[in-house]
Amino acid sequence: MAESFERARTLILEKVFPLSVEAVGLLAAAGRVLAEAIESPCEMPHWDNSAMDGFAVREEDCRPGARLTVSGYIPAGGTADGIRVTPGEAVKIMTGAPVPAGGHAVIPIEDTEADGETVVIKGSPRVGDHIRFRGEDIQQGELVMTAGSVLRPAGISLLASFGFTTVNVYRRPKVAILSTGDELVEPGEVVGPGQIVNSNAYSLAAAVKEAGGVPVLLGIARDTRESLKEKLAVGLQADVLITSAGVSMGDRDLVCEMLQDAGVERLFWKVDIKPGRPTAFGLKESTPVFSLPGNPVSAIVTFEEFVRPALLKMQGYHNVIKPFVKARLLEAVKKRPGRVQFLRVSVTENGDRLEATSSGDQNTGILLTMLRANGIAVLPAEREKIEAGEEVDVHLLSKEKL
């Protein structure tokens, strides 16, 4: 009996867990998931510093037209040691430089008229103007990032500011990809009668990389027990194994049988979806095994809906399922009730709403329709027809065409 779409995905996510932790350099950590909490080792900023190029002044000395003696200069990277703002004086200061003792505010250069030795004040600064105070951003010991945070550019910047050169993140999964079938040849080889190119391995590898995993191409297993046994043994050494084809009802569809012989516990074999019904999932100890259909469109769609969320969870991400957007379907669609249908659609913006149209022939052998799609509309299992003008749930594949 086939699993429902929702139950199949829930079952997968119940069986996969974050991988081990590794220390990586800051640039390599971008986009990765933090595996430790980060507390600030220091105050940020480290000292009171100027937010503008200008002059450090005392509030009581400043009134429009006041002329002050320029008694010092502090460049960015300089120190304020031995420098003090005294009555009737101003200290020239650059952005980021430490504010000298006695300075109540910084008045920007554009609010002054300077001749080198003196400066005429054109404004009336208040205490604290244009000063970034010590610790006003972050206090020492403050929790700034929790384990499970995704390291975006701002987080990388903060770690660099703290002096980190490496950080602990969850490991990226190594994903073995095995194509099966006597009819397959590799790209660049001569395609004989009845043969097809092993394109699935490359689409799945690209999808794995996009999801943050490390693809490992195992090549082609032929439709024999010996060939499958050899390739599966290698694939099961990876963090994840994906097989393509060989899970239907044909005489040579041996993948499920051989996985079982290899000790893989089969958790489901079919899912009530279209395309992609002959999708299987199992476990060899803690190694998840996805057996996807051989049809290129079905392989891509089932990867998006089942494998990608699992890979993200294994890397420590919390939000692993792409959020739905609502789009108005511009044409009626008939479907078979009892199965969730994945409709390849082109989504565009029309004012403040999204509209979706079929990206072309929905036959699972038409890859061009997948290429032209920027979304997958998920049509409910119980529905038989979606009327034109109805809103549907869409997983966006790309926002480039919006």
C-alpha cells in the first residue's frame, strides 16, 4: 500500500538527524549551520569612538559662530593617549577613532568651517552626538548566536570581529548517487539503439550541491544482482544513498530487493503522488536510502519534495521544507483523486499577487517543462479538478522569473 505524501515526508524527517560537528574556516562556514552557542568575548565597540569625520568638542563650548582652537588630531587607527579636550578647544577626529577624554560630542566636518589652527562651529551639538559608545552594540558575555543559527554575512562579520578564524558547524552530508539500468550510457559515450544518457546522476548531483551536500557519483549499476550488490555496498558507506530507477514493477527492477539483501530496512515503497509514485525510502542503521524513479522529471520532483528536506535537517537546519506561496491558477486542471499532483508551473507577479500557469506538457517524459518551471504547484489528493482562478499552494524553485 502506498503512503500518503504528507505521511511519507513526515516519516523521512522523523528518521534523519543532524550529522557530526566539524570546525571550518570562516569563509567555508558561510551558509552553514552553527553547532555551538556564541557568547561575546568582549564589548562591541571596544571603546567610545567617532561615528563621523569631524571634531571632538565640549558641549558648553559650542554655539553657532563659536571659534575653537584645534589642539590635536586622532586618525582612524590612532589612539587618544595623552589627548584631552579642554575649554575652548576641539580635537580633529576621523571615523572610528577613539574619542578623547573631555569630548562630549563629535560635530561633523560639514557643520564647521576650519582653517587648520581654528574651527568655527555652525551647529549646537548635544552630549553624545555622533559617538558610538563602548558596549552599546554588544556586551561582554552576551549570547549573540545560538546553536542552529544559519551563518549569514552579518554573523561571519561578527565572528571575524571577535577574532574567530574557525567555527563549529554541522557537517555537510556525503551523498552517494547511483543510477541503475542496462540502457544507460555516460555523457560523452556513443548512444546506441535503445540506450539513453545517464542524465539523472548529474541533475541529482547538482541538486545535492544546491542543498549543501557533497555528491559522490557511483556511476551505473547494471540490471544484475552482482552489479547492484557491488555498487550498493559502496554507496551505503556514504551519509546518504540515492538510487535512480529500478523501483517499479518490471522484471529487472531489482533495487528494492537488493537493498533489502544489503540490510536496508524498507519504510515505504510507493507514495500516492504524481509524478513519482515509485519512490522508496529505507534505512541501513542511520544511513537514509532514497530510491527515486528513473524518469528525469520524477527524479527531480521527488528530490525536491523528499530528499532536500532530509539533507537540510542533516545539516542542522530547522526550517527544512520550502514555504508555500499562494498563486492564482490561470487555467483549470483535472487530476486523479487520491494522489497529490505536482504541477510544473511558471509563476509571475501581477500587481500584489502571484499567478501560475502550466509550464507546458505535464507528461513525465517532457524535461523541457521542468526547465521552464520556476515552481511546483502541490494539488491536494482529494481534488479532481482545480478551477481556473483558484489559489493553489506553490513551492518556488526559483525567483528569477518572478
